[in-house]
Amino acid sequence: MWRDARLIAGKDLLLERRSRVSLGQVAPFALLTLVLFGVALDPDRGVLDDATPGLFWIAVLFSSILAVQRSWGVEAADGARDHLRLSALSPGGIFLGKLGALVVQLLVLEAGLLVGVAVLYGASLTGWALLVATIVPATAGIAAVSSLYGVLAVGLRARETLLPLLALPVLAPVLIGATRSFEAALAGTPNEGWPWAGLLALFALAYIVAGVAAYGPLLEDT
Amino acid sequence: MEPVIDLRAAVSLLGRFPALAGVDLHVDPREIVVLHGPNGAGKTTLLRLCAGLASLAGGTGRVLGCDLRADRRAVRARVGLLGHQSGLYEELTVADNVDFWARAAGAYAEDAAAAMERLGLAGRLRDVAVARLSAGQKRRTSLACLVAQRPELWLLDEPHAGLDADGRDLLDDLLRSAAAAGATVVLASHEHDRTAGLSSRIVTLVGGVVADDTAAPALDRLVPAPPTSGVDDVA
């Protein structure tokens, strides 16, 4: 399974390196989202300061939907999905590979967004240990849920609109937990954030385990 | 000798429509069988059923000894399917694609390199993105992926489509070599003249059932005796 995961992740990252879709389209979209929030809330600087953690994670969530649509779009484009089913690759390995590639892309995106909130919103990035401990499990949770619903939606005609409708409500707990944890880190009260980071880790673990178990039937029946 | 394909009254549904409405088909090892029939006769569904991609809704079916009703996934890693879609990643190069699908099938980089050489893709096309290839070149790349996987059962849907004269000759040689090396080939085609000289049997499908099943006319068109080295010679 791990060999299969490495193969799929390597292929997806190679696709990104060759096409630069995440770098050229998803990252600018995420930054544009930050800019628009900034423009909308700038008249009241206090609101923007308070909302920075939430706006950061909303930008991440919206961008992750685009990244997942891209990730499964390439499989649906010319019948590659059928060939994945025909291959000797384990469904759990395919899920972990897709998840791994998505996590790498989202982490790069989030690094850019952190710079964005520092520059555009004037946020002072403190509490790095908690920030990292929030970003890693939250990103894994977002990628796991998105990958799970990505394969579910890919076989459907209205997948572009269906995927956000399916994934975003499920990701609401990640948005809440990651926002609370970021608020604590940026406010210099990290002790209040660690329980949220723990919950995010549990959420990510649950969805990764569910994904490994359910990916076979989902790949089969959609 | 156990048949490679053994379908009895096989039914497969596309939604509620019976694309296969009771197919009886028996294919022995090393045969090259051509499926003829009008559009919508069920040729593609039959190939997908044999690949374990379409489900068996009625009748019985075994492919490479695997029961299609009980565990159709078991057969998948042992068959190679060339369908209407290329199965290629447009942004990746020819070499990237062949290498990936070879590894996904448990084959090695050497198998991918040999397959590209065999299909004439090892030169200037090797590092070209698939998106920039012509339809025929894409077809060759898909075939190279198939060759690199060294399947026991080759399932091909209109494999000559898009290929130039050299490519068609190359494909025919490839299929004969595969059968000679121990593989079994089933291909769907509308090109009766071309496939008549290639196949050992012609099966005609009409309305989801086998309307005719006849041996190819000339004995010298049958594949030669198998070597002892398995299917490795194909690539």
C-alpha cells in the first residue's frame, strides 16, 4: 500500500510540476480571496484583525476544493480512472497517494497565505509551534475529506458544483478548530489552542482511516 | 486446458438496458478473437465485462479462472484494456505515462523502456507531453503502456483507429507476438478486411447476443506454437 501511495503521490506531484495549475491558478485564487476580504473589511481594522484566522482557513478551504477538483479531474479526463481500477494498485494506496500529494500542495499554498495575512492584514505571526501543530493536522483533515468526496463526485456529471456542497459542511469542524487554534496562537495564548490542535489531529486520523477503508468501494461504485 | 474466457448466458446492464443479453463465449489460451457487430451491439460492454469493469447481472462468467460474479476485481490486474479513451495524462510526457502505468501494473522501468522502443516512441517523442501528440501517436503511447504491463489477456476496442499504415502493421505484429508468447487477444473492430488476416476466430455480436461464431478461414493465419518463456517476449 505504501509503495502504491508513493507512486500515486509522485505522479500527482509530477503532474503539478509539469502543469503548474496549483501554482498558477489555485495560489493566485487563494491570495485574491485574501485581498477581497481585506478590501471588504478594511474600513474597520478591528474586525479584520479579529477575523484573520477565520479568513485564512476559509481561503484554504476554498482553494482545497479547486485543488481536489483538479486532482480528480485529470483522472476523469481521458479514462485514466478506469485504468487505475484495472491496475494492481490498492485503493487504500491510491487514497493515501492522492492525499499525500494534496497535503504537499496545500502546505505550500498555506505558506504563501501566511505571508499574505502578514503583509495584507498586518498579522503578527507568533506561537509558531501551535501554528505548525494546527496547520499539519488541519491540512491532512481537509485533504482527507476532500479526497474522499472527490472520488465520490468524480463519476457524477455535476461534480464541479457537487463537491463543495458535499465537502464544505463536513469540513466545518476543521474550520472551527483551526480558527480557534490560530486565534490562540496569534493572541499569544497558545495553551488555549492545543486542545483544538488535538481535536484536529483526531479528525484527520478518523478520516484517513475511513478513507483507506472506504476508497475501494467508492472507486468501484462511482 | 482451462479457457481464458468462459461466458454462459452472460447479461450485463448499462443502467436498466441489457447491453449484453445472454452472451455465450468461450476463448482458449493464445487465441486471437475478433468481435464484429454494428454500433451498440455490445462489443465494448463485452470487453469491459471481461476486464472486470462491467458487472455481470445474469448468467455465469469466468475470466482467467476468476469468477466475474464473486470477485471481478481479481481479474483486473491480469488483463490489459485499450478502450476508446487513451487513459493517458495529457500534461505528462510519453515516457512519464508509460513508466507510470508499467509501475502501476507491477512492471519495471526496463519494461517501459522496451515497450517504448517497440512502439517507436523511444526517440524524439519520448519527452513530448501527450497533449502535443497526434491521435495516432497517443494510440501508440497507450499501446506501449499495455505492452509494458505484459497482460495475460489483451482486450482492445477498435485498436487500429487513428493509426497510420505502419502503426497498423506494427499493431498486428504485436498482437501475433503476444499470442505466440502465450497471451490471449480479444479485439473489437469494424475493419473486417484488416482483422480477417489476424484472427483465429470471428465472433459477431448483434443486439447483445452472439449471432455468429466462426473460425477464421485460413489455417496459416492461426498463431504459431507457444515458446516456453511465457509472455515476456512481447516487449
